[in-house]
Amino acid sequence: MGNAYQLTPLAESLAEHAVQALGSADRVFRARSAFDPTRARREFSLVMTDIQLAISIAPAVRHYVVAAGRRRLRPGCGR
């Protein structure tokens, strides 16, 4: 007896809409475009504090230079 629930009339009327909305959201998040990092011509911006930039940018740039392909990197400090 205590393990059952009953939808309210409002919940019953919204149930199908909720299923459709969740299905649409799932399709949005599953959509993927082909991405080849060696051929991509994308620009990425890194926004961080000045101390984060000082600590992390050197190792990141070393890794990036090896894997960059034609991508551009624009480091900068947050405002």
C-alpha cells in the first residue's frame, strides 16, 4: 500500500508532453558532427584568472603545439 503513487490530473495531462520533450532533448545531445582535429580550423578561447594562466599555460601550450593541426588558441584572463 505505501509503495504506490497516483499521478494528479495535471501530471497525467503533461506526461506525454514530458516524454516528447525528453526525447527531443536526447536527440539534441546525441547529435554529433564529424570532427577531425588534424583538419579542423576552429578557434578555442581559454578564459581563466591570471594565476591559473601562469600555472597551466606552459604545459597546455606544449601539448597543444603537438596536437594543434590548424586550430588556433587564444589564451586570455577573465574579466
